[in-house]
Amino acid sequence: MSDTAPAAAALNHWNRLIQLAAASGSYADCLRLYAGSLLAAGLRGDASTFPSLAKSCAALRLPGLGRAVHARAFLAGAAVSRDAFVRASLVDMYAKCGRLPDARRLFDETPRPSRTLVAWNCMVSAYGRSSQVEEAVVVFNSMRHAGVRPSGSTLVGLLSGFADSMSARSIGVCLYGYSVKSGLDADLLVSNSVLTMLVRGNQLDAARSLFDRVENKSVVTWSAMASGYLQAKDCVKVFDLFRVMRETEQSMDSVVLVNLTAAATLFGNQLMAKGVHALVIKGGFQCQDELAASLVNLYARCGDSLAVKEVFDSVHCKNVVLWTSMLNGYVECGCPDKALETFDAMLCAKVQPNKVTLLAVLSACTNLGSPNLGQKVEEHVIAMGLQSDLQVSTGLVDMYCKCGSIQHARKIFDSVSNRDLAIWSAMINGYACNGEGGEAVVLFSEMQNRGVRPDAIVFTHVLTACNHSGLVDDGLNCFHSMTVEYGIKPSIEHYMCMMDLLCKAGHLSSAMKLFKELPVQLRNQFLAPLISAHRAHGVDSSIEFVSEELLNLDSQDSGHCVLISNMLSCSGEWNKARNYRRLISKQGLVKKPGCSCIELGV
């Protein structure tokens, strides 16, 4: 008795320290206390020891060490290894460390009477987090059949999986119905989980209805609803929601302010940007990397490069996200040279760039038209092992094409085996921009033969290529394929390419046919080039129709009237030309004077 009493007291002492360390988030200290103190004192631990150790391994994502803790619990004796709370904590540890098979095995080995609500919740949440919704539902139903009443935490764990699974959201709505029936909907965590699921499923009306019914809203509730409106790009409603939130005197956190900053970014208004920035400073969040990055994006959208720099400099410990936002900010503000200077400073600060960083630097090189600088970035790509990344390869192809290094771009393109639509589009556009229309058409044909379905953007690139190279037949075939074979409705860009191609080639009858097929609301933008083409090719047979059509569509455009008057004068129709000139004076139309500017070197 006298020998065991000191040992029990020592074990209780170390257990308290281990539990305190885990509860305060000092997980490494918790594990050190166990290995360096408790075990060193010749103690094995008991049922109060191992839950804290399992929690620490889960938080640090150390499955190997967690397995060792599991083994130590087994060696501590049957009373410990069979303890329901110890088993539940080990199940949770394996699940959070991504070892779902181990978690399920231990759960299944636990006798049914020993499966506590905590253990069931751990298993449901594990499947929910990994989006294995069918397995999560199976465990949930087994739990109910075993006579264990689900809690709010059970439903939160389930709904976390449904929020990210499009096909399972209908089941999620049914679960919400169950929560209402069982009275668990009063749990704010459950309401917030359902709200998040509805928001991610773009069911904003249902989400708002639920939001309005929640009485004691937390900051998470407000943030979830705001993110839904932001996702729908309805920034007015984001600001309305924020106004109501302030009226209720609800405290704000950084997530709310990030949503607000993102909404202000959509507006791109300088005054609004200053107001949001003031709120960030008032809340004391200005030094947080995520908010600083959001403010950099906001000021960049407003074109305020000085404010971008001020926000960036106000943060002392900058992470890669903030550096990347700064790079993108300078690119968006039209300062690619400063973006590259920032990249050099980032490397000097020993901050490792990521894929997004390199894509931003490639955009800067593209804007500068500097393939030499682009080659240096490509060296970083190779050093980081990203040369096989499709997004990075597409960025390199686009950069080299727009810098005129079409052969280098094609070399990178050919080295990519799993090409997606984006990289095909970039290469086709490269040929179009460099006047190699024939190569663009050949590559487009190859893309179709490979089973890649073109979209409207690719067709714009191909038609641009045909236009630049005067490939009328290929252009007509492409336009026909787009509308008939692929069922893509032509946009104004497609019509512009075709009209320009036909007019420049002198195919005015085809151009007139295309013009008559145009939607009425688009015709005004095509009449002027059509008249110019008639004038350039000396064809005046349809000038009457074209001129009358132009005036019917937009008689307020003085430029159009001048164009018609000149055309009629060239064809000898002096009286009609004089009438159009009088129309300009009669309706008080004023021709806007042109202007140009030059940059003087100092």
C-alpha cells in the first residue's frame, strides 16, 4: 500500500500536467511530458493519460506517433485499452490523421455496449470530413438502430460532408428536416452547418430563409450568409447584410472583413476601399496576412498602386500569399516592372514562391513582352518541379506566344502529354497573334481529332487567326462548325471577326448576308465597317440599303452620318450627301474630335 500510493500520486501529477498542456494547445509539450517525464519515472499511464496524448497526435497530424500511443495504451493493461473514452480518442486520432481504415477497424473492434456517443460522432465526422457521405449515412443509421440518440455534433459532422458534395445535398436537406423533427435545429452549430451547405449549393433563397429564422446568430452565421451573396457576386446584399450586422452590435471577425473586402473589390471604388480599410484598422486586423492580401487586391482593383504598397509595407512578417497578392496587385495596376522587382525582393527575403506566384510573374513578363525574363521564371519552374503542371505550362505557352517566341512556346506545348482545353486555346491564340493563321487552323483540327471539345473562346482565337491571315474559306467553315456542329451562339467577337474577314477580302455579298443575320441590337456596330468596305472596293450597289439601315438604327451618331455622306459623294450622289450633312446640323450632332498623345523622353 505504501509503495503504490506515491506512484499513484505521481501518476495523477503527471496526468494533470499532460491534460493541461493538451487543453492549452501545447501539443508537443504534452507528448514530451509523457515520454520524458511520465515514462522516465517508470509509470505506464492510465485511462486519464491517453486521451490527451491521442488528441495531441491528432492535432500535430502524427499518425506514426499515434500508433505508438495506441500500443502503449494496450501495454498499460486491459482496463486502459478497453476504456470507452480511450478508444474513442484513438478512433478520432486515426480519423483526423487520415487513417480512416485504422479508425474503422478500431471502432468495429469496440463492443457495441462500449461505443459511446463520442465514438459514434468521431466515426460520422471522419467520413463527413473526407466527403464519403454514403459511409457517413450508414454509420449514422447504425447509430440510431443501436439506440444511441444523435446529438447536434453528429449532424454537424454529417453535414460537413454534404456541404461539399453536390449529389448529396438533397440528403443533407433531409437531415435538416430530421434535426427540426428531433429538436436539434435549435443547436446553433447545426443551423450554421445547414446554412453553409445551402450557400455552397447556391440555394440562396432557402439559405436566407433559414438565416432569418436563426435567433441568436453568431459571427459564423453572418459570415456564411455573406459568403453566399459574395459567391453570387451580389455585393450590394453583402453590404446590406453588413449594415444590419452592425445595427445588431454583433462583433466582427477577420472572416467577415475578408468577405466585405472581397465585395468592395467587385465594386472597385476608391472611396469604398478606404472605408473598408478603416474598418479593418478599427478592428485591429490590419496585420493579419489574409486581410492584408485582400486589401492589396482591393486597392489593385481600384488602380491605386501607392495604397497597395502601403498595405504591403504595414505587415512585418509577410507570407507567400501576401507576396503573391502584391505581385498580382502590381500587374493589375499596370506596373509589371514593379511586380518583377517585388519578386526579386521576395526571393531575397528567403520566401519560397508557389505556383500562383510564378503565374503572377509570368503575367508580368507577358505584359513587358520580355521572353528573356520569362526564361528566368521558367528556370524557377523547373527548379520547383512544376514543369509538368498544366496551369504553369499554359502560362509559359501564353507568355512566350505573346512575347513573339512562338517556337519556344510550341516546344513547351509539345512536351505536355495530358493537354486540356486551356493549353490548346493558348497555343492557337499564339499562332493567331503572331499572324500564323494556317498553323492555328491545323492545330485546331488536331485538337478536334484528339477529342477535345472547343468552346466559344477557342473559336474566337481561330476566327481571329483566319481574319489576320485572310483565310476566308477556313473562317466560314469554322463559323459554320461553331453554330451548327457545336451549337454555340455567336458573340459579338465572333461576328466582328467574320465581318472584318469578309469585308477585307472583298466578299461583300457574303458580308451583307451575314449582316442581315445579325441580331438587331448588334447591327449598329457593324454598319460603319461595312460601308467602309463598300467604299474601299468601289462597290455602291447596296449603299442605299446600308445607309438607310444605319440611320434607322442610330441617327444620333454623327460619325455614321459623315461616313454615309462621304460614301454618297464618292458615288456621285451629291444631293443625298448634302441631305446627310444637313441632318448633322439639324439634329445638333457634334463629331467628337480625335486626340492622340506622345511620350517625351527626358
